[in-house]
Amino acid sequence: QVQMVESGGGLVQAGGSLRLSCVISRSIFGINAMGWYRQAPGKQRELVATIRSGGSTNYADSVKGRFTISRDNAKNTVWLQMNSLKPEDTAVYYCNVNTLIGLSVWGQGTQVTVSS
């Protein structure tokens, strides 16, 4: 059963933009926080941005001012707008949701490649 569908990754030149989308199955109840994480080759998965049900956001220092996370609770969708992309942003980006009972669900990941 697919619980989350991510899209929007691809290849872009440095300075360009991409918008990632994650549609979350309505079989997941009590969603609290939604977020995006990324994992570059040979590195650990790291937080990119999170957004809580009330709308408060948190960003990694490396993406502040360039990336924007947003969500639509009615559509069970979270987006990540990525501007001014850099080669070091290259990674597999994963959507994540955490529920009120502590369940953490991950998407399958979408590749983002930024060429210099």
C-alpha cells in the first residue's frame, strides 16, 4: 500500500528552481508534522524543513532563505519550493510525516540533481 507519493525531482542547473510535492494517503490519521529530509551519497539523512499542523516551520541553516515548505491539510499535501539551488543540494529528497501517536512514515524518495 503506497502511503505517500513524491514528485517534482529532476536535473537542474545551479541557480535554478524545483518544487517537490508529496501527496499523503488519507489512511494516515492524526498527522502532526510534515517534513522533507535529504540524503546525499555517502552521507547521513538530514532534515531539510518541517512544518507543523499549526503552520510553524523549521529549516536547516543550509537552506534558509532559499527553500520554502508549505502544506495544505485539506489536500493532505506538502510542498518544498527550492530556489537558488546549489550543487551541494544534490540528494535524494524524502517526504516524512509524524502522527500524534508517534508514527513516522517515509516516502520512497525523489532524486534532485543540481549541476554546476
